[in-house]
Amino acid sequence: MNKHAQASLEYLIIYGWVLAIVTIIVSTMVLLFGATAEPVSFNVSDPAKFTIKGTSIFSGSVQIKLQNITGGKILITSLESSGYENCSLDQQIPSEDGISIGQGSEFLILCSVSEGGQKTVTFNYLDAFGLEHTLTIRTSPGLVVTEPVGETICNDGLDNDGDSLIDCADTADCLDGTSCGAGSLACYAGVCSQVHILTPPSGGPGVISESGIYLLTQDISNIHEGYQITANNVTLDCLGHSLAGKGHNSGIKLATVYSNVKVKNCNIHSFVNGIYLSYSSDVELIGNNTYNNSDNGIWFYRSAHNTVTNNHANANGNGMVFFQASNNVLTGNEINNNALNGVVSEYSDPIMVNNTVCGNAEKDIICAGSGFGSGNSATNVLGCSAEIWSDNCP
């Protein structure tokens, strides 16, 4: 054997054993600890028509959030899966023919799942022209289902924290008025929403002239005027904060609004009128506290078909005054210890149910006619029939 051949043989013998040993070690580690997992990917068969907006994997479940970008409304007629179990469309309202998803709308597919293997979800749908199509969502092999890490992400529409609710679907996840994303996203009523955070009025009332949700996240004091709402479809929630005036104007004024306006959870004092409605209807006043306002806690001027629920109007001039204001409904309010009267009706009476109207200096209730309602507590009453009140004041 020549010298080159002998050297080659010795090389193979020595390093062949090394290679064999390394191979055995690697194989053993794979068996013991598992192979390095490839990142899990989700792909749609027609990305020009549907976009994956987010995914979440844990605790035996997978959530896939899709957006319809087909250019029109679709109707999903069937949903099938392979490798998954119990797939369903979440938070959608079915019709007789299927589930309708609007253009640009997002929707969730929820599936139960075990680890490993390629998985698919397929649904058939009709496009805006009635043509039938099929979309397939494929999950790469190596799916690993983990326990939830407890992270809350409010604005992606998924259940990231594993409480079986879309994150921020309850107030434990998302406190009212706190930021939950970029721009004007903030939590409200357990949902991450586009909101407007109110700033203190300056040089006149803070005018709310566009629809939307408006939140007061701080106490405001020593102001000449509060806020004036002139738009429909407005929610103003003070979140328990205070508006304190200097003895002038109104804390909150609603001027010529007609549809879906709510004022909630405001503490309003030291104005002429706490809340003033002028030529307004379809307004809800909920859980407000008006006190130490020189004329009226709440004044309705030619405003009809409004509801007043669980408010306090105490220690004002008058508690609530209704001037040419018909078909307003008062339920569960406390209207006590005002310097003049509790509830005053001129020309028409509100419907009063289960209100406490006690300890007012002149009259507890003054009715324009005989009054409407039942279950109200009062003592000093003028013009009201016995059916609407009883002397149950403490």
C-alpha cells in the first residue's frame, strides 16, 4: 500500500468514528428533547381576497382572524376542517342561507386543536355577484399549543390572555379611559374603541359637534361654562369625575339634538343649571349627580321623549324642572333637599316610576295635570293623583 492510500485510510478511520459519535449524540438529543420547532405559519389560498389579521394559539385552541377584501359582501355557506376539531365562526349572525360578512369586515375562526401535523380550514362562500368560491387556510406542520401567558392586547380582536373572552371584552382587562393602542384608541365599556378625551373648556363651552364617544378623565373646576352637545349619536361619560363651575351657565347643555345621546356618570355642581336640555329628544341621562346649582339640577325646556335614570338631583334650587316637555320618563332617581322644589312640571307631566322626592323646601312634586306613574316616595305634593306617589319619605 502506498503512503497516500495509507494516510487516507487512517483519516477515514479516525474521523469516521468522530462523525459517528457526533451523529449518535445529536440523534439522542433529538429523541430526548425534540427537534427545533419551525415557526408556525398560516396561509390563505387567495390572499387577494382575504387577509390574515392575527392568530392566537394556546390551551387546545387556535384563533384565526380574517378580513374580507373581496370588494363586496360575502355569504359563507359552509365550513370544514382537516386536523382541527370543532371549528366555528365566532361573533357572527347567521341568516337562513349562511353567514354574511361585509366588505372590509373582520371575523374569527375558532378551532380546537392538538399538536403536530398540517391542518386546514376550508369554507365555501358566495361573492357579491352570487358566484361560489372556496378559501383554504393552511397551518404549517409543527403546531405547538402552549398555555396562555396572561398578556392582554386590547386592539387585535383576539383572546391573548386565555380567559375565553376577546381581550378587553371585560373591564378587568381594560379600564375605562386608558389607552389601548395608537392614536385615539382607549378602553370604554370593556372595548378598545375610538374615543375623544375631553380637555377643560376655555373661553366658552367645550362644544361637542361630532358623533362619537367622549370621556372625561379628570376633575375640572372653576370654569365659566361646561360642555355643549350639538350632535346626534354622542356618548359623554364623565367616569365619575366632576365639573365645577363659578356660578354661571350650565355644566352640560344639550341643544337641539334628536337621536341617541347619552350623558353618564357626571358630578356637576356650582353652575346655574347642572344639565340643561333645549329642544332635544332621545336623550338618556344615566347616573349623574347634580348638586349646589343655583337654579336647577336638571332643566328640560321644550324637550320630549327623554329618559332620566338613577340620577341624583339634590341641594339645588329646584331638583328637576319640565317646561313644555312631554313624554319624559324618570326612573329610580333621588331628588331630595332642594332649596325650592323637587320635581316641577309646567304644561305636561313626566312619567315617574320609583323615584324618591323628599325633603324639598317648598314642594316635593308639582304636577301640571294629575301626573303619570307609580311607586314614587314624596310628602308635600301639589296637583298629583294619589296613584303616582305615597308618603314613604324617611
